[in-house]
Amino acid sequence: MVRKFLCRWAFLFLLLAPSLVWALDGKVDGKAVSQAQYMADTVWVLVTAFLVFWMQPGFALLEAGFTRAKNTVNILMKNVMDFCIASVAYWAVGFAVMFGNGTPLAGLSGFFVGPHTSPSLFSALAWTSVPLLAAWFFQLVFAGTAATIVSGAMAERTRFPAYLLYSLFISLIIYPVSGHWAWGGGWLSSLGFKDFAGSTVVHSVGGWLALVGAYMLGPRLGKYSKDGKPQAIPGHSLPLAFLGAFILWLGWFGFNPGSTMAAAPADIALIAVTTNIAAATGALGAMFFAWLRFGKPDAGLTLNGVVAGLVAITCPCAFVSVFGAAIIGLLAGIVMVLSVLFFDRIKIDDPVGAISVHGVCGALGTLLLGLFDVKDGLLYGGGLRQLGVQALGVGTVFVWCIVTGFLLFGILKATVGLRVSRDEEVEGLDLGEHGIEAYNKLEMTP
């Protein structure tokens, strides 16, 4: 009886707890919303944030599966630690730079956000009713996603201390500054740039930094033959990669629908459907194009086709029809395969295809909004203006990431060092960097 009594009161408390802090926020553009709406919005935002957090193991398993067994611990450690570092850096500085009141270039208020931080310091978030800390947590998991993208492109040859420092600076300044331009009331948003959930703001930022990192590192040993032809270096576990891709697919239902930051049924339903259909057509486009190109339905490219479709639809998911989403995903899957082949030819070694999936397809999806937006898109009679603004956003974020990426990785290369030694790369980073292997070799004893 006592147990039932306690359970009932605990359940009642969980239902009423959000209402206890209703006075903290509970407003949209200065106007109070209903208590029920406030509670629903808050629960929705937190649950979808938890789903986006679950994408961290998705990235970890996908990258681990696409790389060799001797580097598995290193990959997993990077995916854990970049989120830990992002959590601290984004709490202290990054969130304020991205969403705080300031200039068109960067936010200047709200550092070290906490329960006593005034929501008035973040006017760029006045459109959502949720508590400030709920908004912070939702944006944190996005920052963690941007940081973790780079680990795959730089896999199997990057020094662990250098990667930790990279994670710090992307979460502290590189990602928040360009994020402020588009989402924090900065100059891009004032021009009408649209990126609903972050094809450019999140994914292209990670993808372009991955491009700089992979270029400055150089290819893995054995990736290119003496005559310069690329050679395949198979990953050690496609089952891990498949599991990672499915986890990412699930997490994207938090990433895109959650970006409403409100429990708006019709909007959430549309975004969930456009997100899913783009993932499916992305996989189909990549698989059939690879089948025609190589004579076999390549499993790795098909998996990356799923993620390419998801990345591309992340920007326009709330603004396009389901048919438009299907076309966007299909194009992303095909473009991703072409991009992987292109970077292979110019000797940019990307073991997991992160540059193509996140950088190229993030930019593609952002541009395609200018065509398929049912309100402002060129194909719907909206003219060229939206497409032009989208192109401007893609271009300026690209330049920002390339310039800051070369500066950051250049400093790291000259100080702590960027690449492991030849012997360590041959032996594997698990032993060299962490002193342990992912798969212990059992010895037979008499």
C-alpha cells in the first residue's frame, strides 16, 4: 500500500513539476501561452533532445564499423569526449555566442547559462515557450553533433590530444558564430536565410571542418598505390555500421521534428514524414547509382545514402512537400556517391565519407530549399531571391569554416601535433593512444 501511495504521488509530481516553473518562461514573443501548451512544449523539446543525444552512439558505431578494428577504441573515445567537451564549452560560452543578444556577427550575453539567467538575454529564442535551460539542452545536442562529424573523416591517424582541442574550439567559437548568423538573430537570418534544423548550420559546418582536417592530415598509409590510384581499406564491421545508421535514422526524428521546439501536431507530423521519405530515397538513390557504376549494390554507400538524405532534408524539412522531400533525398544519395569518388580522386582520404555526406549534402539540401520551398521556392513561383539567399548562406559558412579550420588545425599541427607516428598508425591507435584494444585476443592455455 505504501509503495502504491508513493508511486501515485511521484507520478502526480512529475505531471505538475513543469507548472511549478511556468512563470520562468511560458511566453512566445512576449505573450503567455496556456499552461498545458507550456508543459507539452517543454516535454516535447526535452524528449527530442534525448533522441538527438542518442545520435552520438549512432555516429560512434557507424564510424567504428567503417574503420579498422585496431582503431575502434580511439573512434569511440572521440565520440564520447567531444560531447563531454561540447557540454562544458557550450554551457560556458558557445550558447551565449550563438543565441545571446549582441551584434549581427555574434552574441555577447548570457555566458555560463543557469537557472537564474534571464531569458531576456536571448531574444533570438523568444519564439519558443520552453524554459531557457530546456532550450540550452536542445541546442547543446546539436553542437555535439557538429563536433562529432569530424572524427570520422580524420579517423585512424589523428592524435587524440589534438582532437580534444579541436572539439573545444568548434564548440566554443566556430560553430556558435556561424550559428548566430543563421539562428541567433544574425545577419543571415535578417536576409531571410532558411535552415530549419541545420543542414548548413550543423552538418556543413562539421563537414567543411572535416575537409580541412583530412586535407591537413594527408591520407592513411596504404590508401593510394605508387601510381596514385585509390585503394579500398575495408572497415572491420558492417553490422556495427548498419546499427549506427539505424540509430542515426531514429535520432533524426528528434533532430528535425524537435526543431519546432513546440508540440505543434501538424508541423511535427509533416516534418517526420519528409524526414523519413528523404532517408529512404537517399538510400535508394545511392544504392542504384552505385549498382550502375560498380556493378554491385554497395552496402557502405547505401548506408551513407540514408544519412545523406537525412542531412539534405534537415534544412527544408518543414518547408517542402513530401514529393519534394523524396526528390531531395534521391538527389542527395546520387550526389553523395559522386562526391566520394571526387574526393578519392583528389587524394582527400575520408574513411567514412563524412565530407560528402555532411558537407556536400548539407550544402545541397540548403540550396534545394530555394527550389522546393512551397512558399518561396523557384519551382513554386517564388523567384530567384530565396535561392540566392540560400547560396549566400552556404558560401559564407563554407568560407568561415575553411578559414577557421586552417587556422585551428595549423596551430594544432605546429604545437601539439596533428598526426600520429608511422609506427603508431601501423600498430593501431587503440594501443598507441589508449593502451588497450577493443577486441582482446584470447590465448589458448593448456
